[in-house]
Amino acid sequence: MRDVGELTTMTQEAMQQDLRALFRGAIRVSLELFLEAELEALVGADWYARVGGRRDHRNGTYRRRLLTSVGQIDVAVPRSRASGSPSAVVGCYQRRTAEVDAWLTSAYVNGVSQRNAGELTEALLGERVSKSSVSRVAAQLDAHVDALQRAPITGAYPYLYPDATFVDARWARTVENVSALVAYGVGADGHRQLLGVSLGVEESEASWAALLQQLVDRGLTGVQLVIADDHAGLAAAVRKWLPEAKRQRCTVHLQRNVLTNVPHRSRKRVAREVAELFRPATAADAQQQLALTARWQPQLPEAMACLTKGFAATRTFYDFPAPHWKKIRTTNGLERLHGEINRRTKAVGAFPDRASALRLITAVALKVTVKWSDRRYVDVALLERQGTKRAA
């Protein structure tokens, strides 16, 4: 005999199946009613009506299989002799509802590969979606890429954060490691905003110049500080396209560069001391503290040379309001964004082409940065008041 728990489980499963079947039936009936109403508007007359304004005649129905959020349904689509079938309700040649397409796009952005999407839809909806179908749905992300690249930039953006990450993409029949360049800015309202994403052959002056030119052409103005790592190509592109902006070298990047010249056994101690260099209240105090690290010279000459050479470029943040220092001395604000991009791109492996890489990276970036509008990053009014005091 079956125990009560098993019978209860079977009853619950049967109820769920019955409910899904009921919902599918309701959706089918509703769609057919809407289709019939649309066809009546095309024909200009109801069934068997004899009216002078008739524009067409009915010509039977045909069956169309449609994948919905509750499973697959067969819809009887009416048609007319001259105008064909109504298309406003389910679309021409549509085999899935817009809800399913949106769900597939979200799953793709969040890490479900095109190969596994079919198994997922089969498990949840009872119908396997082909890889080509997922590819077509993912291609709709091109609209988001185009929208970001064309969106006008209004108002001043005093702080600009450009950074790069790298992905593998097929190019000229071989897989190459290409650079994904990302830039976001802090606007006059103090909120961060994603400004641009582009894909370069490599992280070079030409690729950075192309992105900065795009931003300037779209209206980027008012940049007072560019926070980035110490990349010569990026620095040259900034000098060309944002000549009035100051540059702040990311302090975290400098610390990492210094530690590459330090033995593993000493890295924790040196890392703590380097981090302390950026905590003093003034640039002069920081310079005095740098002098204390001269004792490294005998044992760590390479690390000392790296620190001394890059230190001046990391002190620019002192020229700006103190409450902003923590946010403008590093590019840490991009770390989570790059982490999400890397997590998703690793699931893909090598992209079939650069366009698909740009498509997915942009979609992931938009998804991550949509939360930025919920909280102000810095109080830009402090920057304005400091500028007023200097002018006075």
C-alpha cells in the first residue's frame, strides 16, 4: 500500500498539472478571442453578416504551436483570403510569447549557455528551445548595445572611471584575447552612470581614443578627474580628448605593482605600509610618510623604485574634497562590474566573434549598473563649493 505522504505528493503533482492545463486552456481561449476580434476588424464584418463595408472574407484557420510561460499551447489562428492572418496579437511567425523571450534573454545574461537553454526550457516549460532560437533571442541585445553607444550624454561628469578587462573571442579564424573597455562617470547629481562599452583589438591608445571620442561626441563635458590605472595608451588618449582633466592613478593598482617586486614572505607587511601612505590628511604628510619607506631600499630596491616612480600620480585626489577621497583614489567601483563580466564570460569560454562578446558584456554591464541609480555615490555640491572658495 502507498503511504499517506506518497499519496499527498501524487495529489499535489496532479493538482499542479491540472492547474497548468487549466491556465494553458485559458490562455488559448483568450488568444483565439483576440485573434478573432482582430480578424473581424480586417474583414470588416462579423460571421455571415451582409454589410456594405466588407473588405475581405474569412478563409478558415490553421494551427500554430506557441510556447508560453505555462507550457506549449496550440492556437487556432483565423485567416482571410486577401489580408492573411492577424499579426498584432502573437506576431508574424512567432513561436514564443514575448515573456518567454525576455526570460531566455535574462537567463543568457545570468550565465545559462545557448547549449543548456534547451534543457532548461524543456524542464520548466515542457518544450526544448533550439540553440539557434536562443541565438536569435540573444541577438535582440544588439538594440541595447546600439542604444548605449548612441545615447546623448547631458550635463557635466566631474569624475570619469575608465578601465579594461579581457575576453577571448574568435577573430580572423583564430581565438584572440581582446580588450573590453568600460567607462562610467559620476554626474552632477552624484550618481554613477555607465557611459560606454567598446571592444578593442588590444588595450592601446587607439582603442581608448576611439571610446573617449565616442563619449565626447555624445556630449561628455565637465570632466575634472580621470581615475584609472597607469596605462600609457589611456593616458595619451586622455591628454588628447580630455586635456583639461587631471589624472589620478588608482592607488590599488600601484600597490599591486609594488607587491610584484616583493617576496611572498614580506608582502603582507609591505602591503600594510603602502596602504598607510594614502591615509594622511594632506599630500605633504603623505610625502613625509613616503620618506619612511626608504629603509626598504637595501632589501627591496625594485619595489622602492616602483613606489617612488608612481607615487606622485596617486596623490591627485588630495586636490578634491576630502569626503570624496575614498571614492576617487581607486577604481574599486568597477571591480564588482568586472567580476560579473568575468564570471559570465568564463561560462561562455571563447566567443564566436567580437560582436557577440560586446553584446553580452554590454548586457551584463547594464544589468549590474541599473542599481547605481538607487544611491548617490558622492556629494558633488562639495566639489562646487571647493571650486568657489578657490576662485575667491
